[in-house]
Amino acid sequence: METNARTEFVPVRINRDLCKGCGLCVEVCPCNLISILETEINRKGYHPAVFSDPEGECIYCTQCALMCPEIAIEIVKLVEERFPINE
């Protein structure tokens, strides 16, 4: 039975208060969509990382989240379930 399901991803979320600005996520991002925000300091006194993807270029490889020692990066897979297609 065929279904009309579609997989989507929500944007990469970086918890700026957990981020220590180590730059590991910046180094592993194959699309260069993460940078260190030099104009902001978080509660811990670090310049946090920021994700910016205005053109929708992220391939959601999850390398940034896997490399983050502070577990400050989250990528959530959203699956939209639909009813089966009747033929």
C-alpha cells in the first residue's frame, strides 16, 4: 500500500547558552553555514555559534550536532503522516 508521506527537516537549532564557541561545528559543516557570532556573548561569556541558511543549502548531514562537545546543536527530523492513497 502506497502512502503519501513526506519527510521534512526543521532548521538546525543551536542553544547559544550551551555553546562554548569552540568552532568544531564550523569546521565540519560541508556547506559553511555555521559561524561564530563575534558580536554576541552568551551567559557563560563565550561567542556562540550561529546557523544561517537563507538559501536552503543545508544537507542535514548532522555532522555539526555529532561534533558538538556541549550537545548544543539539535537537528529534528519531522515526519508528516498521511492517510494511504486509495487507487
